[in-house]
Amino acid sequence: MKVQCILAVIQLAAMSLTQPGLTAGESQRAKPNIIFIMADDLGWGDVGFNGSKYFETPHLDKLASQSLNFTQAYMYPTCSPSRTALLTGKHSFRTQVYNVPVLEKNNAKNGIFSRWTVELEHTFYSKPLNEAGYKLIHLGKWHVVGPNPEQEKKYPFARKLGQPGNGNTSWVQKHKTEYQAYYPTGKGFHENVGGTWWGDPARGYKQGYQSPSGGYRAPFKNPFIETDVKKDTWLTDYLTDEAMGFIKQNADGPFFVNLHYYAPHRPSIHRSEELLKKYKSKPEDRETGQGPQATKEIAAYATMVESIDGNVGRLLKFLDEQNLRQNTILFFTSDNGFNAFQSRYSKLRGAKGYVYEGGIRVPMLVNWPGKIKSGKTDQYIHAIDYFPTFLELAGVRGTYTDTLDGVSILPAIQGETDMNRTLFWHVASAYKNKPCTVSRKGDWKLIQYLVSRKTELYHLKDDPLESKDLSRSRPKKLKEMVEEMVRWRTENSVPMPPDARSK
């Protein structure tokens, strides 16, 4: 099948840069506006369009009916490597961001401790998009800079990195001055609203997760959010409002909105008493295991999911009112699987932190009215694929020469599939799983632990729960995939822990 509609638009945008018949303004308007919405810890099954009956997401469900739903979209098992891979288009071994440092459970011999900070040598997609004429804003979670980048200069580390205590503000001055190069506005974005090293908004309060607002109700105590926000303003609402304000100011386009909600990451703070009561009284969905006993934590999480849904609905209505929907491509996804304290999903194995499907498979929609046909695709895609996709949308893919490990998903959006492509994850530090490399090719998935060399082999089409390890019963397939994995690590000089190198 030929890639027609979108590539025609891209070619027009690219040609318009040199076409004498178009003014500079017309050239810029030929580029599509891009909105990339990413939730934090939203599980694959935590949305109605993927079958949930407990969580209510009517606006996303309606959007899904008008969009292409990638049913096998992947991130890393935790947020730091996912966000780094997204922003750089590179595998984790190139940036040394393997995990959230404070979560690591290995030592310096059987694993490789992760960085907090993405070093300045790595370009984010914001820079080439800026150079292509886009106005860009980042809103919400950033989490690709550490609290003290100077402590990360001597790498590899002998021990895992720490972080300041809840409510500690000693780091703020340097982050607003000399460390700005690591921040959105130092990486090509024109504005930054709420992005810092924090993994969750509760860090601004001495009580942390025990604080009444959890950082989701103002005052936010986030030094990268204005201090005059009205008391009790809901954070997800505020970030959406700021996104709409930026869009209105830059309606002539092209604009890029990086809307990375902090929600529904813990702490689980209920949006309202009314919504909390609704979800506490809902019965458990026995098919998925969602909503067991209607605990307060799970019910509060459900209100946060519904709040994200409502804000996506508000944003779509705003785009329609501003007559911007037709030239705006919108992505919706999550950074990893659900947190097991907040949700359940019995149809996939694992949760956040695991390299099993429940930890790395995420919801993903792409919407562009009149340009993208609605439906579902099982073409698998990776976090590293968004960077080249954005470049292609902007008409500048051919001019970018830095390393990119991903591929543009625009052909997949138009129905082309390449099931022979192999995806890789190299998670060299331990959290829920021991350090390992993972690959997926077609319906097959291989996990190889780096020190023990133990393997697990699954056929995902027949066994989405990854309950039957076929390492022994399919030796030929195992050998084939292990050899490809080893070859990939060798060709790319992928770092291995000392205990793994000695074998």
C-alpha cells in the first residue's frame, strides 16, 4: 500500500521551503501542528477504548473511534528511560538512562547504575523542530535532568544516585540558572511550564505522598509554575489551560505542544468527592480485575484517569472552536504501564517496572482529521520512533544527521507493516526485573538476563499473558533470537555489567 495522504502533505511542506510561489507565512502553515499528550503511569488496559469497564474515559473513547489505535505501542518499564528515549530517539544504552535511579536494586558489579541527567551531547526533537520554524512548549513532567548534574560527571557510578528530601528547595537556584541547559528552554522549547527533575508533584511538600493535596491541588510548590495560581486549582486542568493559551497565541502555526501530565502518577489524589464516591461504589470488573474491593487508592486513581480524559475532551473542543483541528496531528500515550498500587489488569503480565507486557505496553492513539483513517493496528512501535516521526511531519527528516535508533511510524499510520523489524530494550539496572536485554520480533519476545544468561521466550499472539516460557520447547527459535540479540549488542557496543562481561 502506498503512503499517500500524509506523505503528500509532508512533501508539500518540504517543497514549500524552497518554492518561490509561497511566502514564508504560507510555507510555515503547510507544516502540521503537533500535540503530543503523555500520561504518567497510565496502563494499557486503563482506558475504555482498550476494553476497560471500570475506568471511564468517554472523551478518549470517542477520540479513539476517530483515530488510529496502536494496540502494541511500547515504552520502557519506567519513566526516566521512556522519556529519554522519546526525546532523543535513542536506546537507553546511548544515554545511560536505564531506570529511575532511586528505584535501582542492583550493585555496581551485577548492574549498571543509571543516570538521572541526559548529557548535553544528546539532541532532543525540540531543537530541529525549533529550527524548522515550530513554536514549542513543554508542560508537565520533564524528569530527564537530575537534582545535581555535577555529581554525574564521573561515570559509571559506584552507587545509585539519590535525591533531595521532600520539600527541599536548596537545588532551585542552580536549576534556574546554570542548569537551564538541561531544561526544556535550553533544549529548543520556547516555554516550560512545570518541567523539572521531579518524578511527581508531591516532592514540593515536606509530607510528600502524605500531603493533603499531593501536589495535584494548588499551591503547587513547583518552582517552574507561577506562584499566583488560584488555590485548589487542579494540576491537570492548569496544564491544559496553559497549553490552550499557548496554542491561541501561536494559532498561525506551526506549533508543537509537549503536554506531559503528571497524572495519574502516585500519590493517588481524588479529583472530587463526587467522583471518588462513584468509583468506590462501582463493582469490580471480573474480566480485567480492575476495581477490586473499590479501595480508596484505586478509586482515587480512577478519578485522576477521568480527569485526564475530561481535559483531553476540553482540548479537542478548543481546537475545534479555533478551527485548528484539521491541520493538527494529535498523539496520546503513556510513559509505561500502570503502578500496581493503583490499578490491575489480569490480561497482561506485570506492571510498571517489569519488562513483561503489563510494564511496557501502553495505550496509543494518533488522530488527524481527514488525513488518518480510523481503526486499529497491531504494528508494534517503540518510544524511539516518535523523534523521526516528528521530523518527517515537519519535512526535515532528510536534513537531520545525528544518531536515531527509531523509525518514522508514518508508513504504519497509512497501513504499511513491517513485522520483520526487531525491537530492543536494554535495561542494565535492576528494579522489578534483574538487568536484562529484551527483544521482540513478529509475535516472538525474548528476555535474556545479563548476568545469569537465563532466557525466557514467549509467543505473544498465542500467549499474551507470557505464562508459557518456550525456551526449552523451541530451541531453534531461541537460538535464532539470542544470536540476533548478541549481534545487536556487539555491533552497537552495548555496555554490560562487570559480572556479565566476566562470563
